[in-house]
Amino acid sequence: MTNDPLLTLFMPIALGIIMLGLGLSLTIADFARVVRYPRPVLIGLVCQIVLLPLACFLITIGFALEAALAVGMMLLAASPGGTTANLYSHLAHGDVALNITLTAVNSVIAILTMPLIVNLSLWYFMSDGQTIPLQFAKVVQVFIIVLGPVAIGMLIRRQLPGVAEKLHKPVKILSALLLAVIIGVAVTKDWQTFVAYAPIVGAAALSFNLLSLAVGYWVPRLLKLPKPQAIAIGMEIGIHNGTLAIALALSPMLLNNKTMAIPAAIYGVLMFFTAAIFGWWVSRGVMKSAAERAPA
């Protein structure tokens, strides 16, 4: 597969702008909060890092997806939560501070877990046993692309809070537009495969999305976490960073496989609707509980 200048130049820049937007919303305190409130963060991370890849693997096997699509699903499962989860959590009366902390911590952890999960998936699903060597240069490359802009955004917010405040909204709007473009690129790059497999990949992606929301909400509830924290974890786990998954799949320097980007592209569209319905459903419960506790 030849290197496409659009992918070589546009994808890292687009991903960098999106991750810069994440950095503008983070502070050191978001990471320090893990020490003060370890239990909900630990529960959220276990759901994200352990339960979801296992669930996605079973769904992928159940739908008998083609090898490249199966790896794409696992890449999606390995990706951290998206920044949109914070907005949805806020609208659904979730614990937004927990969302921000989970996004911050999981984005760092994903630098190590994503290559591991993807390599296991490549080894299992690809007939030739293809893997991506975990070369130090590759890890550094992903680290720079993903966390470099986050660090810059955090530095701007710390040193120039006024500038960060002015940049936050424009970068957020630009990030949303770039997300739409990235999904469009992922679809058009392998349009024939998308059309051929859209129904079954869509069904698999929808199943995984609904399961992600359910696991993210009900596991914390069963472990007696307050409902706002369960809502936050549900949103964090249900809204994956599909942009990162697509960028890694399309990057000529990494997976360089258009088909692997299709599950994340489809998921990236579906999750906004399912998360909205989920948020409406759980927020009714929160508001009802609050009303019942209110004095007559």
C-alpha cells in the first residue's frame, strides 16, 4: 500500500488538534485526583482495559468478522474514552470530574495497552501471524502524536489561562469538524469494503457500543458506586476515541490498513445517538432520585 500524502500529513495534524483540545481541558489536578478517589477510577479502568477488550473479542468471534475488520474492532476496544464523553456526562448529570480524570489517565495507559491488544489481535486473526514490532521508535512516535499535543494544551492552560479560554471553543468546534472529516476519509478510502460489510460491521459495532454502555454503568452500580459516578464511567467507556483508532489504522507508519478503520468509523457515528438515549434514560433516574430526597 503506497503512502498517501493525505494520510501522511493530514491524519497526524488532525489528531494533534483534537488531542490539543483535550489538553486544554486538563490540569495536573485531574491526574492527582486518582490518589484522592482511587476506587471509582480503578473500577472504570478495569472496565475499560480488561472487560471491554474481552467483550469485544467475543462479539467479533460471534459475528465472524473478516480478519482486518476483527482487528479494527479490537483496536477500537483498546482505544481510550473520547472527550465527547465529558459533555454527555454533564448533560446526563454524571460526575464530570471523574470523566476528565479517566480520560487523562487512560490516554496515558493506552500508549502501552493499545499496541499489546492490537498485536495479540493481529496474531490471532491474521492468517500470516502479522504483528507490529513494539519498537521503541514506534512507541515514541505514538506517544508524541497522542500525548505531545495534550501536554502542550495543558501547558497553555497552566501558563496562559486566558489564551486557553479563548482557544477552547474554536479548537472544540474544529475538533468536531475534523472528526467528521476523519470518519469520511476512513469510509471513502475503502468504500467498496464499507458497503459490503456495513450491515454486519454496523451490527457488531452497535452490539459493542450497547454492551460498553451497559458494562460501564451497571458494573459500578453493582459495586455500590453512586449513580453520578456510574453515569460518568458508562459515558467514558461507551464513547471511545474513534478518531485515535482510525488514525492508527490509516497511518502509513503504523497499521496502514484502510479496512481496519471501518469499525471505528461506523462506531463513531452510532455512539452519539446511543449515548444520547442512554444519557436521557439514566438522567431521568438521577432527577427522580433527587426529587424524592427533596423536602416536601
